[in-house]
Amino acid sequence: MIEAIQYRGEENIASCQDFCDKMIYNPETNEYEIETLEGNHLVSKGDFIIKGVAGEFYPCKPDIFKLTYELVTEEG
């Protein structure tokens, strides 16, 4: 199972940074990137930030996310 949050720009940047400690601001491009196992990747507004099963992070475009994953809720 993976965990994810959708990046909605300045609206939820703090929540995204709390979720993903690998999310960094690039002052040269004025955009955020995620440090992944393959190098830094740009995260665009609307992208999902995924935390994989081994704790790795990576961005995913919303259309791909919706085709690949389904919502699972925890019942307590």
C-alpha cells in the first residue's frame, strides 16, 4: 500500500512538505522538486506526491494516478 497527497500549489504546500521531507524549493526555477531515487523531479500543481512501499517519494500526474491507484480507507 502507498500513501499520497495531491499538491495544490500554495493552497497546501505546508501539508505537502510535512508529508514529503524530500520536497525542496528551487529558487532558480521558482518551483518545487522532489528528491527521488532517480534524481530531482519537478512537482506541478495537481500532481500527486506518492510515498512508495520502501519510503521513497515521487511525483505522479493526476491522470496516471487515477488509472493506477484506487482509494483505500482504513477502518478503525
